[in-house]
Amino acid sequence: MLEDNGVDIDYLKAIAPTLYNFGLRRAEQKNKYRGEIFPANYPANDSGTAYIDFFQFDTRTNTRKGIIAINLQRWKP
């Protein structure tokens, strides 16, 4: 998930347009990044639930679940 607070969105879209291409079930994202990246504050469904909240709810058990954050500037493989 992409947290975009403090990010120049227009610049990011210009240098990494794949991040905002949701066409073909995000095929371009999957190909380039080997996964999917969702803007945290974008709506995930018709109800307007933000992705950050959407991914913290398990629809199978009807309970909340956790997610983790990884600081890519500090992470070392």
C-alpha cells in the first residue's frame, strides 16, 4: 500500500505512472513490481472505503485484521 502523505502526486504520476494504472486488473503493476500497490487513501469499493481500511477487514470471518508497514528507505534485504 502506498502512503502518499507529503508526496507530490503529480510528480509521482509523471515518473511512475504504473502506480496509478489500475487497468486490466493492475496487470502492469504486477508485471513491473511483481505485486500490486494501492494508494492507502483511495476508495477500494463503491461504499468509498479507503484501501487502508479495506485491507484491515477479513470478510470471511467478519473481523478486523492487521497490516504491517515497511520503511523502504531503512529496509535491507
